[in-house]
Amino acid sequence: MKEIVFRLLFLIPFVGMSQHYVDLVSVKYGKTNGMLLKDANQKADAISLDSYATLPLVVNDKVTVITGFNFETIGLQFFPNLDKIQFYNTLLKAGVRIKYSPKWSSTLLILPKLASDYQNINKEQLYFGGLAIFKKTKKDSSNYSIGLYSSTEAYGVYVSPIIGYYYQHPDKQFELKFYLPNELDFNYCLNTKYSLGLDYNGHGRSFTTQKYNLSTTYIQDNTLEFGTYFQNKTCNDQLLIRLKLGYSSNNYEVYSSNDKLALQVAAFKFGDKRTQLNAGFQNSLFLKIEAIFRLNLSKYQKKQ
């Protein structure tokens, strides 16, 4: 049975940038310390948990059905003298990857999500997104991607072009991958078990809330995180543990639910005449621990 599972997984063309592995599960726990509310000399620490799971189902050598989910939660105090509010984001992934030739493939996903404090859940807290990416494989160690992501949000419609690139050194000494404008990762191997890395993550998300007399408000999160990490591979190189330290821009803005944007394209906001209800936060340091369950496809290829 184990051999059958490995043979099946070896056929999986991964949704992401890499040609050699599949990240099936990821869990990230983080704490941002010393965030200061700008309108008060008061600290507001944030605790977050981000996780995702991806389950590709092979139909044939050209078509793979993609399923999975993302779950995020963050607790944060937005106003002085008010308790912390806990927000949640549950996103479902459903779509298909189509391989047209040895060089070209595409990934198409629909991404419905529920994002709020999960108090009195209703249809106003439900949002719909979609992703389309086309990838060209130059060689086994590199590929290029271009695509488009769009989603409805509490503040309006969000659209972002995507430019992607992946490269792995022939001796696997280092690896670079990015999905701009939201993700970038570079890691350098110290030896077969340990490596150092640099990464960047941009959060573009929104949550509605009905707590603490804020029943007609939403939070727009455009936080940017820049981090460095130490990584350890264990369990036959299938489990990656990362300890990360970084710097966060802490851009959490509170608006009335009737105060909308005309359109947001990446970081550019059009028709933004909104009135921000909170003063915001100062930038600060964050600490995260991450666990990734990774299936190395090249190992199973050699076994066949």
C-alpha cells in the first residue's frame, strides 16, 4: 500500500513553484511583540496561527484535480482600553492543473472563504476569489510563472497580477522562489540537515467584526513581513522546522462597513476616500516557528 501511495504522489505536478517536492501541510505560529497603538502609549501584542493543506488528486498524466484549505487566525487589540479581538479566515481550494506540453502548464483555482470574528456568521462574511497561473518550465532546475489573482473583500474588489520564478542550484546549494508581489524565499544549505533563509510575505486580507460595538466595521490587513530563519530537516527530510525572526509593518486599518474602495490592484488603491477609525500601529519585531511536511518527489523517482 505504501508503494502505491508513493507511486501516486510521484505523478503529482505540484501547484507551486518547485519541480522537486510537494508541501502538503504547513503550520505557522507567530507572535509580534511590542506593537504600539499610535494614539496611545500602549502595547498591543499580536498572536497568529496560519496553516494550509493541499491534496492533489491525479486524473491522468495531463490533468490533476487540486483540493485543500487554508486556515488563519489572529488576535489583536485595535483600540485602547478594549479587549483583544480574535479573527479567523477559512479558505477552500478547488481547481485543476493542466499540463499542455513538457514546458507549459496552467493552474486554475476557485477560492471561497469565510473571514470574520465568527460571531453571528452570515453571508456578508463570505467572499469569493479565483487564481489563474501559467507556468513555463525552462529546465528541471528553473521555471517561470505569470498569472492573476482576484477576490471580493470587505472593502471591495482586490486584483493582483502574479510574476513567479523558481531556481535551484544544480548541487542544491541554494534555492530561490518567489510569487511577486506577495511572496519571496531564498535559502542556503549549510549541510544536508541545516540551512539559513530570508523571506518576505505580504498579507492582503480583510475581516468583518460584530464585537465591542463595532458591528458595522471591518479590518483591512496590508501587513508586510521581512524575516530570516534557521531551518532543520528531520524525519527523512520530510519534516522542516523553521525558527524565524523578522520585522513587520503592522498595517491593520479599521473602517466602517459602508466605507468602500473603488478597486485595489496589488498595493494601489483607487477611489480611496475612506475614513480610518483607528490610529494604527507602529512597526515591530516578530518571532515565528513553522512546521512544513514536504514530500521529496526526486527521492521516489530514483526508487522507481
